[in-house]
Amino acid sequence: MTAISALLWLTLTAADSGGSTQASSSTMPIVTANGAFFAMSVPDVQASSRWYSEKLGLHVVMQPPKQDKIAVVVLEGGGLIVELIQKDDAMPLPQVAPRIDDNTLVHGIFKAGAIIADFDRTVETLRKRGVEVAFGPYPARPDQRANVIIRDNGGNLIQLFGEYASR
């Protein structure tokens, strides 16, 4: 098992449909999703909006006027929705807690992710677009989906999953 697969990850999309393990009704997933969503606080909503547009191919679907020192941009594409929020009073974690140098040392979400249709093509496209690969890519195995973790322009981690190897 890789170090990354040992970390807790947040998968925000469809449950595995190819597995052979049958679960009892008390352990069946309560969510069947066909898309992914995450939101994040960013220091520059326009710069982050450009990054998500240029690097992930998302397009702006909502951008209300700034109100009460808060700017919001919502982007969408390919089943993924990303909400970017810029609050004028927000501060980066290293400024608030200088001793913390690893987001996993703070309780809460430290990375977001999505299951994608064509893993190899997506990784190739990300590289062509100059997206920073933080970890991986890791190949598919029977017990692990193919996956890669990228870093956005603000340093946030996004994990993308492909399929499992034949089970």
C-alpha cells in the first residue's frame, strides 16, 4: 500500500460499481452520486477561477457581485462543481497557526477528489496544461483505484481516481 493510499481520502462521486463484494442492507451506501462538488476558501478568487478554467476545463456558471467582503465564483464541467470563496478577512493556515506545516495535522477536510472516466488521458492532459502533480500517479490494482494527487494554484490537494485493476 502506498503512503497516499494509507491517507484518508474524500471521494465525492459515484460508488464503485464494479466490485464483487456484496454488502448487507445495513452497510449499503446511502448515496449514489453522479458528480462531484467541493468548495474552498481562496486568497484570490479571480486567479483561482482562471486556474480551474485553464487547467481543469471548468467554466463559470455563477459569479454574484461581491457583498459583505465576500466574493464567490462557481465553476462547473464534466460533472464537477467547484465553489471558490474569497473572504477579505480570511488568512492562510501558516499565518493563523505558524507551527502547522501539514494540513493533515488540523482536523477537517484536507483534500478533495473525484472519480474520472479516462484516467490516463486526464493525467496526460493535466501534464500538458502544466498542472503540478503532488503525488503519483499510482497504477490501478485490485485493491486500489488508479489515482493521482494534483495541487491547484493555492496549494490545495485534489485527488483524481480512475478504475480498479481487474478484480
